[in-house]
Amino acid sequence: MSVIVVGAGIAGLSTAWSLVKAGQSVTIVEQGSIPNPLAASGDCHRIIRRAYPAGSGYGQLISEAYEAWNDLWANLGEDHLDPRGFLCVSREPGDEAEEYRKGLEKGGFPFELLEPSEAVERWPFLEPGTFRYAYFSPDGGALHCRSIASGMARWLRANGANVYEHSKVTAIDTEAGHIVLASGETMQADRIVVTAGAWVLKLFPELGDELKTYRTALAYVEPPADLKEAWEGAPVILNVGGTTDGYMVPPTRGTGMKFGSGLHKVPTSDADWNRQPVPGEGEVIRNLFSPPIARITEYKVTKVVTCAYTFTADEKFLAHEKGNCLVVSACSGHGYKFGAAVGRRVAAAIGNGDVAGLKKWLRAEVQS
């Protein structure tokens, strides 16, 4: 079977990788470079962790995700996960950090609960008196996206896949299995898989009722000199509690330290809109983290990176089949950690035709 994969973010690359391993003839087409710095998968790193609210099935699916990443590392011959664990800080009863803790308890996953004084002693960048408790879990860390994408592109080329960069798809005939590029060139295949991230609505505007696009940004920072050592050995900060919806990735394997918050997003109808940082934007993002981060204004903003994401109302993955085309969209910024597993599941559905089963898995309705 011949398959064209549109979009070379983590879902597309993983789908192509899995299809090649299954013996299919694969072409992957990306509108930019691989990695594409404008895509959600194009940033330096993303967090992987087991923490999800107790009612979410994704806390169980993450075990399959870890296994899929290990499969990928074996193929690439290199490991792009820094398993430094993760930290959460709860500032209010019932905040997201507390919901994550309950999910860890329900799943039987390991974590260490810490009183505020213990946490501040271990991680002196935390501000005393600003949080109720903290907890650390060893089951998490940072996935290095750019290294993963570069390695996967090399593997695909070495294993017979056709990899096209700077090749924007402008139209898809879903019945005929036919795509048109901005250059006017066309390609044909038995099946098409579209993993175009925030650009999927440009190809399938009818999905606008289910997918909403947002523009967001991340701030890369330089910590105060006397705290650099503490940060270099710190876990990723999955959640800083309260209503901030904030996460932090410390310096890891030569990459910069970054702050990101779910509060900092703007709805847009165009994934290419306003992709240049706005003056002062980095400082706005940084300042959301005080409390519980002490001395926040001493963190120098070095770079601001913009991203575009699609969100579903329930923050779950979406799969949509139309003719000979299967569209797969990530779940609202939380999808990267599942990327390798998603690719394996999508490739399996292309092979066995069980798209209904794929949809249930993507929505975490089954854990088999």
C-alpha cells in the first residue's frame, strides 16, 4: 500500500516511521523544514509525565507512550528523553496540581509528597509561604523535539521513505487519494494521512466546529546566577498551582530554560497569524509565575517563541475519516508525549481498517 503523510510534526513522523516498519510505501510531505520551528513539534522540548486527573484515561495510555518511545530510541540508535522527573506545586485546594496528584494516587504511580519547607530547601527557586505543598515524581522529564524530528527524518530517508521538505499541500482529493502542492505538482497514493497540526483547518475547514486554533507563546529565560546550579539539576515543573496553568522546563542537554502558561493564548482563524513576538510578551509570561517562583523579575527573558495549536472542547485527540483520507489532530497542546504511540496506532488502523478502534484509543476510551 502507498501512503502519503501530510505534516511532519511528531504525529506525522511517527506515523511514517510505523508505516515503513510495516512494509508500506511512504511519502511524507512538510510545508517547512524538519523540524519546522513554526510548528508545535518544532520547539526545543516538551514535557512527558504520568500525571493526569483521576478521571482521564490518558494517565493509563502514557505507559504505552513510554514503550513506543523506547521502540523509537532503539531504531534511531539514540535516546532523546531526559528523564529528570517532574515537580508540581499546589497553591489552592482543588487546583490542577492537586488534581494531578489524585490521578497519580489512583494510578498507583510513584511520587514524593513534600512540605513547603522541604521543597524550598531542595529547590531554592521556590518562594516560601506561597504554596501548600509540593510533590516530585521520577516518572517524567523532557523530550527533545528537534533532536527527535531530525533523527526520524534521517531514519525515514535511510529506510526508503520519500521525505519532502518545503512542500506545502494546498488541496486534497480525499476520494482519489490525490494531493496538490503549492508548486502545482501533484502526488497520488492509496491512502492519505493528514497530521497538519494547527494548519489542518486550511485543508479541512469543515472541522472548524470541532477544532479551534490558538496562538500562544513561550518565554526562554536566563535564571539568576546564584540559582543556575539549582535549576540545572531540577525536575521539569509540570504545574505551579493556582490558576496559572504554568509549566517550566529547566536547562536540559544544552537547551535553554523556558516558561509557558495556558493562560497566554489568543484565538485565531489562521495558524500563520501574528507569529512574531510582541514587545514585552516574554516578561508578561514570566511574571505569571510569581508566586510560587521567587525573585521572578531577576529572570532575564532571552527569547520568545510563538506556537499555534488546535484545541478540542474536551482536550482530546480527534480522528476524522473522509474517503481515502484520515485526519488526526493532537489534543490541545498535550499531545507530544503520546506522539510515538499515536503514530503506531494510526499506522495499525491504516493497515487493518479499524478506524473506529483508533478513535476510541485516541479519546482514551479504551486502554488495550
